[in-house]
Amino acid sequence: MHRSWPLLEPILERLRPASIVYLGPGDSPALNALADRIRAGETTLRAVDDSRSPMESLPEVAGEADVVLVDSQRMLGQLDAVFALLDALSPPLPGGFPTCFVAGAVRGAPRAALDNFLRITSRDVELATLAGDEPLLVVCERPLGSALRQAHERGAAAPDGDPRVLELEGRLIVLEAVALQRERYAEVLESAFADQAEQLHATWSSPYWRLTKPLQRAVALARRARAKLRGKGPEVVGIPLSSLDWAVEEAVDRFGQPARWTKVSEASGRDDWRLEQEAPSRIAYRIDAPPGCRLSLPVGIRAGRWSAGKEPARVEAALLAADGRQLAGDCALIDPGELHSAGPAAVLHLDFGEGGDGCRLVLAAHPVRDPSARPTVAWEEADVAVPAGRDGAPSAPSARAPRVPPPTISVVMPVHDPAPRFLERAIRSVLAQTYERWQLCIADDGSRDPEVVEMLREHAARDDRIALVRREHGGGIASGTNAAMELARGEFVALLDHDDELEHDALEEVAACLREHPDTDVVYTDEDRLLPDGTRFGAMLKPGWSPELLRSGMYTCHLGVYRRTLMEEVGGFRSEFDGAQDFDLMLRIAERTQRIRHVPRVLYHWRASDASVAINPAAKPYAYDAGTRALQSHLDRAGVPGTAERTELPGLYRVVHRSRPDTPVSVIVRVDGQDDLPALQASIEGISARTRHRALEILVAGERSPSTVLGVQAHASVDDAARAANGRHLLVLDEPCVPRDGGWLDVLLGHVELAGVGAVGAKVLRPDRTIEHAGVMVGEGLPLPVYRAVPSDFVGYLGNLVVSCNYCAVAGVMMTARELFLELGGLGPARSPVAEADYCLRARSRDLRTVFAPDATFELTGAARGRAASLRELAEFKQRWLAELPRDPYFPNFWQRRGALPSPPPAAPLVAAAQTEDREQERREEDLDPHDDQRGGPHREALL
């Protein structure tokens, strides 16, 4: 994008946008140039870092954007999602779609993504290509695109002309186009206002309104009374259609491609799913249909895509039995000219009746009169209502918790020559807290700036809640923080860097958590980064307490609030770990307590500057060595046999476990029958060849398997094999697969033998080097696979495809203790795709955690053939676990609906760039200031 800046700068001068959103790397020269350009003006700049999905933060910043700048090379895998989101967020009026400049998108995948967007959008937008050192594609409303192209071509055709005259002419052309857009916008608003006023007047003046209003109230009261008398009926569990892995049986559309579910994000931040097909077409899916189910399917027409006179369309839905009989059906006639709201045009209902396996759900659409018309039908997300009874008696109401007095929170801030204006903002962010029971403890660690010294004295004299101690000679971040802690009198201590800021209600949220859970010892919150001009970007939405993820990096970091007595018991901060002092402290605290809670709100703003790891993760290479030593010290204290190592990503670590080669392990491979024999043979040979373990046995489980398969003992089910196994631990392979290297068993055993671990999962790859299994998320009560079909080298959110972390469940490859497996009842007699997830949640109900260990990687020896869960299986799973686990604690809220995972960006260039920056920074290490941004930053930067 920075190479396009000479071309982009005059265009921005002509447009004079009020709001700019930038999508790309946080260290881009273009972003710095933008910040310099708008510092003195009225334009606001919001940056969305490319290290996280734009689906997280675009809804917050793009609703009012006039201009969106996209670095296509760094946003390569997300352009489709970005433009679909911008399309959904923008008002459906002329001028509502922001002007988007995409650099480096003239050809290849970025151009294909933009062409696809233009094909499916209903907006009157076009592409305007502007040539330069790096060509720009401008996606904007049609009058503006023509004007920009005309102004650019005029300037390029007259290179020797007066630059001032050319600039004024170009600006005039653009302003005329903007004026035309605003006129169209005003006309649409005026027409819409007149229509609404007319409808409102007609409604109020109608006698039916006055006559029926009392009757409507009476009907509502009668319905409520009848519901109370009738009591609660049979429970119904809704299963979303998009969560089913349907097999496409038939699909005919204009482009010869099967229709599919697509995610559409609304301005409210809610993600909806819809199945789109272009008429005339007929789509059929194989789906199991349990008796007594009911499907309500909203359907609408994307009229903007329908250019043939807006002919009415007929939509049909039918459920066909395996023998072709129609079990249920419904249809509707939709006229786009009569649509008055954004809601569905019709709702089709199917009562499954007797149901049955092997049924087909057929969705059809065709125009009524004109066969050449091609309306786009959008089947909105629907739930299949599956009857399910609730097991067990309802739990008794819990007793009222005793009233706990509000705690005093001491905010500890070591100071060493920060920029005075940033120090002032940091102090004022504490003074502005809505929570009043706080204390600000400042230790001036040898500052030489007289303005800083005077500012601290003035604040301490002005407010008696501010305590100040000054040290003539600086001792480093750890000793400075300890000096500030000696002033603390609160029950809890919060850590604040001298140039960062707190959200105004940060301490209020923390105190609310402590009042609700008075036994809590540590509270941590989400955080983001803060540019010098106040722009916030790079929000880090953290998982719940994850012991394994902490051993992979200091993910809790800001805002961290600790019980003061516990900090004193572990000895405070240690200077020998400067640069990783927070990481060392948190590891020592985690050895004493597991009462650690997460407040899922961005309450801390971490200042980002040119020399900060907030912008450059490789700015403090010495801190990574300190982090490695801190982790190794923790492993030695905890008695964990392993070695701490740095990963290729800055700030992330791994533990190389060492296990006893004589630990008995039983491997159980599930097969479906004779067709799996070649893959099973390859699996058995690969496991035997790639393990250093001596006490290893292999068993086979399958309903249609003989007593022995390839010389290996076979059993009817995994549970039968587990009862016959001799190993202390069981390794269940859902499909035949082989490990990639010889250290896989050390990794799995190293985790499963830790206290408090119930199950461990591995990463499973398909033959095409995409992911088949990488853990399971439990969203809205449903087990959803994460990262399925993404490239194997993707690092994942928070690096959880590179380092070990905790999940609610795993699948594909799972290791667990044999004794625990039998005690929990195993996986059940029937092979169910949700059996392993159900097992992990049963272990979780006993306070045993599940670990996902990507260092143990397997490859399928055949094509992936995992069976999709049926409606009945999903309904029973949801009915059993929704109340106990309403949301997955290890994934942010925006992932909780239908497994909405971000598209992976190319990971290898990011790693290579980080390594290059690391090597360059090592040559300048002696010039680094040890007091700048040492608060654990490097140990969480790679997690963003």
C-alpha cells in the first residue's frame, strides 16, 4: 500500500473524507503517512490490524466510514469476508457504500475476490483502475468511480501542465460526483419518508386500528393464561441447518456450482447464515429426519440481482423419503415489487411426520412467467426443532451469596522518563475511573526529565489517593514495580505502564467480578493497542483461564489484577527476569492458585510507538530469552520433565516433554470394514516405525471387523477394545492415520500425565495438507470443528495451531487415561461423531481439562470419511450440555455462532518477516531502553 501513496494522497485530498478505515499491517509506512496527514485535520483514522480477522472489529469502525484502504497482499485471504461485511454494514442508499482503495489487486486472487463481490452485490458500484507504481483498484459508487478515473486520466495525459490547475480540475470533477451522490441520497430519503408518513397516517386513521387494539390485548392475555394452565410441553431443541455437514446430492444453477451456506454480518455484529441459489434451480441434500421434527425456513428474494422486470418467483421446499415419497412440502409465491421490509418474504414450514433415514430436503426456485429471469433466492438460517426430553430433576435454587464489601484496588505504575503527554493521559485514565475505591501507587525509577518529575509531584499533592516514591537511580522494571507495590494498601494490585491507558470503567468491571466471585485471586481482561493520535487497533480478545496456553506465552498480561497477599507470598517481581517479569510472576502465581478469572471486555489500551513491541514484535529479543528462562524455572519447580524452547513466533514458547519409554500405551484404531484395510495397514506400520516407545500395543475397533485384522486384535467397539487393553493410557484414532515424526508420543504423554488433565488431542491433516481435526468448539450447545479445511501452516487465533492450549473438547486423535475412560463410561456402543466431544465434556464436569497439542501432528492414510452428526445426535448433545456450557470459554463471542472462524491469511510470510526483523533488531539491541514497554509485551504480541 505504501508504494501507492503518491497516487492515493491527491485522491484523498480531493475526497476530503471525514472517516478513514485502514485494513493492513500496523507497521505500514502508509499507516504512518495517514496518521501524519490527518493529525492536524478533522479526518478520523481507524486501523484494523491484519494479524486478526476483520470480522472482529470492522462492525465497530466501518459503519460510518467514508473511505476504506485495503492492503490486499496482507489481507489476501480475507477480501471476500471484508467486502461482504462492508456490503452488510453500509446503508442501502446511494452513497452508502464506502469508497474502497485496494492496492496490488489488479490480478490474481484479490482481483477475483473483487470481481466476485461485484457479481453478487446489489449496489450500483464499479471498479476504477488507477495506474501507478502499484496500481489501485477503486471500488465505489458509479458516479464517483467515473469521476475519479476521469480526473486521474486528465492528470496523466498532461504531465507537463500546471500542477495546481490539474489539481483544481480534478478536485472539481470529484466534487461534482459527490454532489450528484448526495442529491440521489436526498431523493431516496425524501421518498422513503413520504411513504412511511403515508402508511402511518393511513394506519392511525383506520377504524380497524381503534377497534382491534383492545381485542389484541385481550388475545395476548388469554394466550398467557392458557400457557400457564397448560404447563410446559415437550422440550424442543433447535438445530441450525448451517451446522450440519450435508452431502450435496443435486445442484443446478446458472454457473454450475452447488449452492452453499454463506455468512453475512449485519451492522449489529450478529452473524447470519443464508443459502443462496439462482433460479431456475433445484437443490437436494441428504439429511436424516427424526420423527416429530418441524422445519421453519425463512426465504426471500435479492431483488437487486433481478434485472428482468422483477417477475414473481415460486419457491418450494419438500422432504422426500428414501423411496421418493413426499413426507412434507410447502411453497410460496414471492413478488419483489411487494416487499416493504428487510425481513423474509415468506416462511415455509415442513412437519417431518414419521421421518426416516436417507431422506432428501429439496429446495427449488423458478420464475413464474419469464423463464429468462434469474432471481437470486436467499434461504435464511433456520432451526430444525427436534423434540428432546430433559434428563434429571431441575437443580434447586442456589442460596443468596453473602454480601462482600467492595475491594480496594491499588494501581501500581513504575515510571521512567515517558513522554509527558502520555504519562498525563495514563494518570488521568485512573482519575476518570467510575469505581472510587482505588489507590494509584507511583514509583519514579530515576527519571531525568524535569517535566515528568514535576508532573508526578503535582498529581501526588493534588489527590491523596496518589502515593509517590522517588528513586534517584533506576533499578529496572522489576525493582521499580516492587517499590511501587510497597505503597499499596488495597486488597488487590493492578499493573499499569507509564504510557498506557485504562478504560473509564475498567476497575468497576474488575470489582464486579471480584464481588461475584470473592475467592478469585487473579483477574485479567482483554486489551488493544493505542497509536499516538489516539487510534485504537489490534484488540486481543482472550480465552478463559488456560493453564497450557500460559505455558506457551504471557497471554493474560493487560489488564492484570492480582491479590496483593499472594503477590507478596511468591516474592513479587524478580530482576533477573527483566523483560519477562510479568510472565515469571504469573507462572509462580499459577503454581499456587487456579482461581483465575477472565473479564471478556477490552479495558486496557497499550501504547504503540515506533520502538515498541506493540508495533514491532522483534523490538526486544532479550525479553524472549528471559521468558524461556522463566518457563524453564517454572517447569523445574513444578516437576514437569521437559525443556522450554522458543518457537518461530516471537513471544510464544513450547515445552519439549520427556516421557518414560516403558509407560504402557494402547492405540485403538477405528475402522468401518474391509474398505479401510489398506489405510489401516499404513497406519499400523507408520505408528510402529515412528515411535521410540517399547510398551506400545495396537488394537482395532469396528462393528464390521473380523476378530483379527492384519494380525491385530479387533473388537466391536472402542469401549470393548479399552476393556481388553493393557495400557495405562489409551490413544483413540477415529480414522487410520500416522504420526509425522517420532516425538508425537512424548508430547501426548507429557500432557496427559499432568495433574488435572483429562484428555489430550492432536492435529490431524488431510492428504492435501489441510486440517481435518484441530479441536472442537462448543458454541450455542453444539460441537463445532475449528479450523477444518484451512492450510496446515496457518498459525491460528492466538497461535493456538502452533502452541499447546486448552479446548472444551478434541476429536480425531484423543489420548486419555484408561482408568478414567472406563470410569466415565467410554464413548458409547454406537459410533457417533460427537462421542469424543461428549467424553471431554464429561471429564470437564469433573474439573479435568482438555488439551490441544499441535506439536503432535498426524496425517490421514486415506481420504477423510468422518460421518456428519445427525439431527438426533446434535439435539441430544445440545439438550445435555447447553445449560452447563452456554458458551465456549476458550473462544471469543464472535466465534460462538455456527463455528464462524476467520479465513486464514498466508502464515509463512508473517513468520519470515518476524524472523528478519528479529535479526535486524539484534544488531541494535544495545540502544534499547529497558524501561520502555517491558510489561510482558513480547510474550503476548505474537498472540494478536
